[in-house]
Amino acid sequence: MPIYEFRCEGCGQIFEHLALNRNEEGGVSCPHCGGRELSRVMSVCSAVTDGGGKGERPQPQVQNRSCPNAGSCTTITLPGHER
């Protein structure tokens, strides 16, 4: 079920509408003024990553340590694959 965004040509209000099917789009009216002259608006999306919002990709984290009876051990933690 897509969520469409519309702009009312009468009052300029932008609003969302959850459409159960494509035919339902014709019965939409502005919740602010009741206007039916609407334009579809391109929706904006966002995503959150471990990159800190700087456009960086999360990197694997490597941890080296000494382990008894083995000398040294390495643990690699991959982004998005938490224990």
C-alpha cells in the first residue's frame, strides 16, 4: 500500500495519503481546505547508517588481543551483523 504525497493547488498544503489501490487516488481531497485540485509530489526518503550521517560507509572493526594458549586472537565485527 503506497503512501502518496500531494500538494493542494488551492492552499498550497502538502499532505500524505495512504492508498489501498491506485483507483483510490481520484477521491482524495485536501484535509486543510477540502480542495480537490491536487498535484502529486515527489517523496523524500532518508536512511540511517553507522557512518554518522557524513556519507561514509560503516567499516568492519578489527580487534586484536592476546589469548591464553594461542598467542594472539583477532575478532572482526561486520556492520549490521551484531551478536
